[in-house]
Amino acid sequence: MKISIISAGSRGDVQPYIALGVGLKNAGHEVRFLAPSDYETLANEQQLSFYNLGGNMQSVAQGLEGQLEQGNMLKIMSEMRGAASQLIGEATERSVIASKGSDLILGGLGALSIAITAAEALEIPYVPAFLYPFTPTSEFSNVLSPIRGERMPGWLNKATFFFAQQMMWQMFRSPDNHVRQARLGLERSGFWGPFSIFRNNQIAVLYGYSKHVIPVPSDWHSSNHVTGYWFLEAAKDWHPPHSLLDFIEAGPPPVYIGFGSMVNEDPKETANMVMDALQRSGQRGIMGSGWGGIQQADLPNSIYIVGSVPHTWLFPRMSAVVHHGGVGTTAAGLRAGVPSIITPFFGDQPYWAHRVYQLGVGPKPIPKKRLDAEKLSRAITIALSDQTMRKKAAALGAKIGKEKGVTAAINVLEQKVQST
């Protein structure tokens, strides 16, 4: 089977699709991985055939620096709409060229309209594959909704999905319809755009998250498949730096603190705040990269700074993890079986922060705008001293660790092709 996987977004958004591609390749299938140029090295490391969609996600993130820091979703969407208008035409055309001869196209939420248009142009099946729920349900609100749905009526929960779908579709609608008509000779997309797929229960939808984190809604059709997370394991030839191993083994498990691809207006100030919080809580720490040029020589002996280290290897060796609540980082933190302290910026991050707290596997989240040394120190102390929280985190991690999300997703895809 020849499968084209189309993905876009931050590393946490894209890496699960790399994992799925690796699983498909190991199962004997031919995989073409289509993504922005940022991910060519990651795909090559996993020996996947990479095709550049054009554009650069790091450049987009840097252009949103102020908005990401403030978490202003409307401004972020407005800025992203401009970037999308420039990139979507090129990305769609490249996807059509790269996907010729494929038996199936699989697309993530960040490249949904691109994947659907390419599949339609090439007249081959398409399977949507998402990292969080986007099929409407009355049981909880959409992850992008600013309000949580535990106490909302069912009809309002379901409405939040339609609102989120339209919010995303309107960002891509104009450039999508332009490339469909002017460059590919296809009809314009309808009112619901690519999200009309949720009105066709004959289309299989893959969800790469754990049912133990978000239960499968009872009002979903069986065509929605919650497979478990798609984790990318460390490459077989990867070895941690000796200095990192020495640091971890030199004392009690440290606390990891990192905010992924989120861009800070003043990273050095944030780094100083983090160091202050670690000192107040009396803990050793490992800081992810991206702190405004701070080097190891600038840090006390109780803190180590890392570059790119697989979270699947690092997090189980930590006493707790502090991060922004991106979907990939949250998944790795939960599987590690240690408490997660989340300081969300925007988008789906507040949802994951709330869900971690609701599950009892992390302290109350601290929004980025309210983060300071005192609040972070207090949260770290809670995460390390609350034994009930630590037991719940360990139990959830064990359940997630037993799931075989990539294998389950591959089974669905193989059945999909066999039935067409």
C-alpha cells in the first residue's frame, strides 16, 4: 500500500504523524511524508521519503511572537490567515504532485483542506487523522472552545464543534477555493468546507489520543476510531549525552521545564523566573532549549539545559514536567507517569491543561500571562508532595503505555483500503 501523509503545525503537531509513518513503513507499506521544510531532518532521521510542502513553521511562529505570548486567539487567527493565503496554494499543488500513485491520503487537522483537495484531484481515498476530538458530540465541548463543557447542555457542547470548524474553515476558505478552481479545475468547497466529512459516517476518522484521557463519546458513530497516542520512540542509534546522564544520576530526579515551540517576548526573563522557582522549591531542574541564548555556563550546578532530546526517553526520568500544554508534549508527559504542570498559551493548550487537572494528574494550570516564580514554585511543590496525584499519574501512565496506538491506526487503514 502506498500512503501519503500530509501534516503541518508545530513539532508536537507533526511528530505523531512521523510516528504513524514509521509504523506503516515497518509494516511493509510505502510512505510519503509531506510537511513544511522544518521537518525534513526529522523525517530523514526516520528514513521516510520527505516532500516539502513549502513554507517554514518556525518563521510563522516568530511572526506571531507577541500574539503567542498574550494568547490572543483572534489576533493569532488573523495573522495565520495571512500566512495561509500565501502558502496554501503552493502546498496544495505540491501535495497533488507528490501524492500521485498513492492508494490513500492521510491528513492531519493542520493540513485538512490541502489533503482533501489533493485526494479529490487525484480521485483516491482520504482518511482524516486528528490528535484531539473534532467530530461533534453532546458530551463535552470542542478543545478550542474557551469554555469547558462539564456543565453545558448537550446542544451547546455540540455547537462548539461547529463554531470551531467554521473558525478554522474561514481562515482557509478563500485560498482553498482559489486553488481548487483556478489551478486544479475543481468545484468550490461547500459551506462546511472540509468539515463536511463529519456528515458522512462511511469515512473512517482516526484519533491519535488515549481513551483513558478523553473517553469515547457514546453518541459517536463507529467510524470514529480512538486508537491511542502515536508516539515516536527514540531512534535505535540515539544515545543521550554523557553529561546529561551524569546530571540525572547525580541526585534525585529533576523537574523538566520547557515551552516547546512557543515564542517568548523575553526568553531570558522567563529563564530567570524558572531558575528562581526551582531555587524556591529546592529542586534540581532540566530546562529545554530556547531561553534567549542562555548557556550551561550561565546556570548553577543544580540546573542542566538540553537541546533536542526525545521526550519519551527524558520524561520518565523526571519527577515532574512543566510545559505549555501542546498536544504532543502533554501526551509524552502523561505516558511518563509523573505529574504535569501546564502553563498554557493559546489554542488547544488550555484544554489539555484543564484535562490534566481534571484527571488529578497535575496541579491547577497557570496561564502563561499569570506565570511567576512564586506560582510555579508552589505548583512544583504540590506535584512532588501530593502522593495521591503521583499515584494517579503513575496509574494513567501505565494504562497509556499499554496502548498500541500506531498498530491500531494501521489496522484501520489496512481495512479501509481492503474495503474500497
